[in-house]
Amino acid sequence: MTDQSPESLSDIEILDILQSMKDDELNTEAKEMIRNGGKAGRQESHKQALVALNTSFENKFVEAVTLALNLNEAQSKKIRYKKDRIRILKARGIDYLLIDGAETAQVLAQVAQAIVREDAVVTHDLHNIFPFWKEGWPMVQFDNAYKILEEDINIHYQAVLDALIAQY
């Protein structure tokens, strides 16, 4: 994003920035982690890549929504949480749950949280998200999970940008 505040940008400038954000790559850091992981650390590198992918998506999402909807600082912080995300976007005429991939964003956030806070143990909400994940057991096949979620979160990010651009 530019150094200017959203309030000082014209609608055309905001639209240009949102359009340019469509070229953002969410998986740059994640790809680097996977590349550096090698064969021996394949699952561990994919596990860390999932966390990096979630962080990248959330940061880009917050940046785009804050810019497009001219959110204040408190709203920008709240937009990271599912219920607030739904509420804030709905107030601006966007039904977040209808955007393609909204569930993927929630799953990716839960996966990243479980990796960081639950020592990569499958939580109740993640039970059977993938056929090989069962509640209470360690997460497995991070490479497969990453591949699925990485593709789907990119689709979701593009759909969010499209919904924001449609507001102009």
C-alpha cells in the first residue's frame, strides 16, 4: 500500500491500488519455507508454510478491506475475527459468507491456530476437514493440506478483491 492514508486517496486511486493487489502473491514466504525445508523436513516445512500463508492472507485481506472501506484503526483490528468480519462487511453491503472461499479462510485460520497453539493436534472444528484428520490426533499430510488450502485461499482473496472493487 502507499504511504498515504486512505482518507487522502481518491476513489480512482483506491480502485487502482485494489486492482494492483490482484497481482499479490500470498504464498511467497510459504514457498521459500518449503524450498528451504528439503526432503527430510518436508512435513515440517509445509506445516510452517501453512502458518505463513495464513499470516500473509490475513495481512493482505486487512490491508485491502481497510483501504476499500476506509476503516478506522479499531475496525481494522476487528476485521481479523470471523464474526466482526461478517458484521463489518455486511454493514457495507458485502455478504462475506457468500464470497467464494469464505469457509477456506476460516479453515486456514483454524489450522494455523492449531499448529501454533495446539502443537498441531486436530481440534474439534478441524475433525474430518481432510479425510486424514481426526480429532485429538496429530495433524498429518501437511503437504496435501497446504496444496489444497493454498489454491483455495488465492481464489478467495481474488473474490474478496472483486467484491471490494464492485463497491466502487
